[in-house]
Amino acid sequence: MLENLPERVGIFAKDLCGSSFDVRDSIQKTLDHKLKGSFIGNALKASPTLDRWELEDIRQVAQESGITLGLQLGMLNPYRPERSSDALKVGNGDLAKGLLKLTEAALQLGQPNVMLVVGMEEDRFNQSVAWSDQLAVVSSFLKRLEPDLRSLGSRVLIKTHEEITSWEVRRLLEGLDSNLFGVAFDPVNLIVRMEDPTAAAERLAGRIWQVHVDDAHLLWSGRGYSRLLCPVGKGCIDWPALITRISTSDPDAWYWGEIHRAELDTPFLKEGWFDTHPDNEITEVATWLSKGMPLSESPLSLLGDIDERIRTVTRYLTCFDVGLNQTTA
């Protein structure tokens, strides 16, 4: 049993309600599942024009219901501006202005912490622009936002998404104001980068403001492992150990159920793969390798049963003693 059970628990609205949802409905469905937070995406979900009266109305509905809204900014990779279309639209072509307007709107909805994703896995392996150069540009861009973030009283949380390692996130944070930037910790992505989630939580300790709850197996693919998504508590992520570790260093973190859908591989047998992951250490790699499933025929889908995963993560978040005696495959 966990000694310190997380109290700040929610779920992504797109998973609970479908991709097209009304924020008010998501608040009610979140209540129905006895959760405390609804992660709605960016503020345009609450008001397509970021109208302050509409935002205030949604904030009041959430507040009166006892629900916290989770918000994000989208993606930021200046080499791929098309992925930041919402921010560019809001900022009339000015990406920095758009991101800040979305941040301010999130604040109007009652959320000072906004999540940011750097990019996609394909960016890491881009042959035309080195990944290190992409990260350097992202770092410089975020540095420019600091005075405005400080003025707003907001914090940007960099997600451990599919393309980035915990070491790289830590280095980004080391160059930024610790009061203005933090981590959205997503361990089911870190296993694709050949990391042990508990070790990664150690590396990012003290900077984690939200945790994404999901699970997966590592399935032999012939050239490495594939991520086989599964109900939380049944995969290779040691959630009890992870929650215990994070609750010690980051007790105020929110835990958000997120049903991942990307079918990702870790083809570590491919020549040069480790060259693109220079931080990986042999001890941690060995721990990661030990979590793999035996050689077997690949399933038709690596996503698992989506409905079962949603049911399991909501049950897990509202009753953390469910599934705590998991075994790792």
C-alpha cells in the first residue's frame, strides 16, 4: 500500500469524452467518475475566440463543481511551425505572442501551469537538422518568454514526450528559471527512449508538476522492442514505486490519466541507434531490457483495448490500492 496517496487526480477530457467535447460536459463526466480534474487541451476548447467572459464562465462552472482544468500550449519546435498552428493563429503569426495569449487564457481558467510539447519522434532522427540544434533553438525561444511568464505568474511544463529524454529535459530546465519552468512527467513515453521511469523521476525530482498515468509492455519486434499499450497496473511501469518517489520530491504534482495511442518502436539493434541517445547508461539499459516480454507473435494493434484502459485508469486514480500488487512482465 502507498503511504501517501495522490489527491490531485484527473483525466484527459478527449479520452473520457471523445475528441469533440463540450468543456461543461467534460466537467460533469469527470465528477461522475469521482475525479478532480479535467485536462481539456488548450484554452481554445473553452472559448474559440479566447473571450474573457466565456473563459470566466467556464472557470466558474469548474470551480463550483470542484474541478480543476488542465491546460496545454501545444507544440514548440521553431523548425516545425506548422505544428504550432493554434498559437500562430492566436498571435496573428507571432508564435511567442500566441503562446503567451494561450498562457494568459489558461490563467483566466484558473490554471497557472501549462504543458508544452517540444515535438515528435521523427524530429529526433531528422537528417537535415541535428536534434541538439533543435533543442538549442527551443531553449533560446523559451528563455525569451521568461519576463512575460514572470509577469503573468505562470509556469510552463515541458513534457517528456516521445521524442525527448529526461536528461534532455533536465538540461533544458537548467538553462531556464526554475520558478517559471517545470516538468510534465510521462513515463510511458520514456520507456520508448530506453529509460527506467523511476530513475528518470530521480533525475527530474523537484521539478515535476504533473504526471501522466498510463502503462505498456515492451514487446520484442525483431529489431528491438515495440510499445504495447495496456491497462495501468498491468505493464512494465512500477507505478507504486514511481508514485512513492514522486510524492516525496514533488508532493503537489497532479496525476492525469492519459490514454496514449501512438504505436512506437525502440529499434535499438539498428546501427547508430545508441549514437542518438548518448546519455543512456549501461546499468539503466540493462534494467530496461529486463522489462521486455518474451518473443511472441506481434498483436494486430499495439494500442490495446482503449475502453478497458480508460476504465482501469479512472479506477486506479480514484482508488490507488487497485492494481498496486502488479507484476512486471
